[in-house]
Amino acid sequence: MATRRHENMNVCDRILVGKSPLILRVKELILQIANSDLNVVLCGESGVGKELVAQALHLSSHRKDKPFIKINCAAIPTQLLESELFGYERGAFTGADKTKPGKFELAQDGTILLDEIGDMPLLLQSKMLHVLQDLQFSRLGAKGDVKVNCWVLAATNHDLEQDVRDRLFREDLYYRLNIISIFIPALRERPEDIDLFIDHFAGLFVQKIETPPFGFSTEVRDFLRQYSWPGNVRELKNTVERLMLLGDWPTVKEELMARETRRIDGHELTTHPVPPTPNELNIETPPKKKFPCLKDVKKKAVFEAEGKLISEVLRETGWNRKRASEILQISYKALLYKIKGLNLRRED
Ligand SMILES: Nc1ncnc2c1ncn2[C@@H]1O[C@H](COP(=O)(O)OP(=O)(O)OP(=O)(O)O)[C@@H](O)[C@H]1O
Ligand SMILES: [Mg+2]
């Protein structure tokens, strides 16, 4: 038992850089739950390392020699997501010319990571709930069921509790998934790890590409330690690689400072959860309710009206968002937020 714990600690240390109390707490949690098979939700801002923590959980568990399968619920359209998750039989739909197993089957005996679970459409959320309850599902177009035996991890940068309150995420699925949650703190909350990250990413980069060494001087390190890292570890990794390759510290510093200023002024959106699209609100009324509640109807109507007006103004201004925000009399930041939430795109 003690040996297994020691081995797992080594796995965690090998995978996850960091010695700050906050990251040590995450590593400790991984050790505690690695063999529990209980569903886990990993949350935290974009780029904090949720996927890496999921890998550390898998590799610390008794499933480590079995597959680790990841699916990004945000990147795949609804119809496709269902067939990706559960697979399909030959002839299940036009174009299904051969039977294909879904990610759940591929993850059999291993671990599945449902990435960006907060973006899973409501319709699929109810199917997912059944799968987690019954531990079985059927491929699209199949008669029989497939038994599921895999560890279910989910990751999100949404505030899922808020999504539940806003009826964008099913409460029953939330409780089913969120038996244990691991919150991975933003990089700015653990600046004492930044030097370790710099050395780690610089070391990895040297192995990949032969570059003359870049001296991370005290001045550079001090600056990087104090910067707020809205893109978290991913942004730090990219910055280190860029410095290693191009070595242009004054330009990099200037860009980071400009980014910081834009953020303070509130003109940059980096970590906000994406609000729902009207389409998502449309999909299904909340469980066990004959009628949608008035709040939802109101919200949907507002979304539709806002979407229409904002699209018109954007078209009119040739997608000049600064100008559009002035016409609409909302802040530039609020407009960007709405464009993202309403999923508006420029049509050239
Ligand atoms: N503790 C860590 N040790 C080493 N590398 C890390 C650590 N945390 C994050 N990284 C690296 O930072 C990058 C982003 O990590 P990851 O993809 O796991 O973040 P994420 O939280 O899943 O982001 P997103 O929400 O955007 O999907 C990856 O290259 C990952 O390897
Ligand atoms: Mg991720």
C-alpha cells in the first residue's frame, strides 16, 4: 500500500510540475482518489492543466495500462458528438457504411475524459445521465446494449453550479458527475511555481529544437513571476518557447505588458465561460416539467432579440466592434462577450 502510494507520488511529480502548496494539494487529492473509480470533475480556468491532471489520475490508477480516451464535447457538433461517444452500427444513418465503436467502448476498462463538459448540449446530457446511471448504452442503430466499465472524468472551465442555476446544465447530471471535484488554481495564484515551469519548458524545448541557450536573467524571471498569466500555464509555455526561439525579450515584455493593460481596462476576454447560444436553450425543457419556466422563456426571447440587433449593427458597421458597442451603448467588453455567447460570426 505504502509502495503504491510512493509510486503514484512519483507519477504525479513526473507529470505535474509544481511545489506550491496549492499544487501539492492537487497532487495529494490525486493520490487519495486514484483508485476510487468515483466520477470526478476537474475545473479551473483555461490552460491551468486540467487535462494533465486527468492523465495523472489515470496513470496513478489501477487502469493505467488500459486506454485513456479523451473527447472534446465543445469541438464537435451535437449529432456527431453522439455518434463519437456511443458509436454506430452500419446503416444507422446515411453515410454509416461500417460499424464504428464510440469513445466509451474504446475506453473500456480504462478512463474517459469528457473534456469541456459544460458545453455538452442538453439533449446529450440526458443520454449521458442514463449511461452513468445504468452503466450501459447502445450504439446508434443497434438493438443490444454495451456494458460500460470505465472511469469517467470530466473537465470544464465553466462554473457548473451557475450553469445548473441557469438551467443550462442538468442538475441530476451535475450531481452524478461531480462526486469529487478537483479545482486547479490559476497560475497567478501559485507564482512560486513559475521558475520551475520556466526551467521545465526550456528543458523540453531544447530537446525538441536546437537553439542557442536563452538566459532567463533575474530581471526576466522577476517579470514573469509578477505577470498575471490570463492564459495560465499554456501561455507561460508558449512565452518560454518563443523566447528560446527568438530571444527577443524587449518585444515579448512589451506585448505582455500591453496585454496586462488591456486586461485591466477590461478589453480582453480570456477566461470567461461562454454563455449559451439560443439554440442550446431551445433543445429541451428542464426534466420532469411540462412547461418551461417563465425565466427561461424570457431569457430565450432576450437572447434572440439581442442576437438579431447585434448582428444588424455589426453588419452595418462592417464588424467594427468598437463602433458597434458605441451604437448599442454597451461596453466593448460586454459586446465581445455577447458576440461569443451568441456565436455570431462575420459572413464575408
Ligand atoms: N503542472 C503542470 N506541469 C507541466 N505542464 C503543465 C502543468 N499544467 C499545465 N501544463 C501544460 O500547460 C498546457 C495546458 O495544459 P492543459 O491542456 O492540461 O490545460 P487545460 O486546463 O486542460 O486547458 P483548457 O481549459 O484550455 O483545455 C499543456 O501544454 C500542459 O502540458
Ligand atoms: Mg483541456
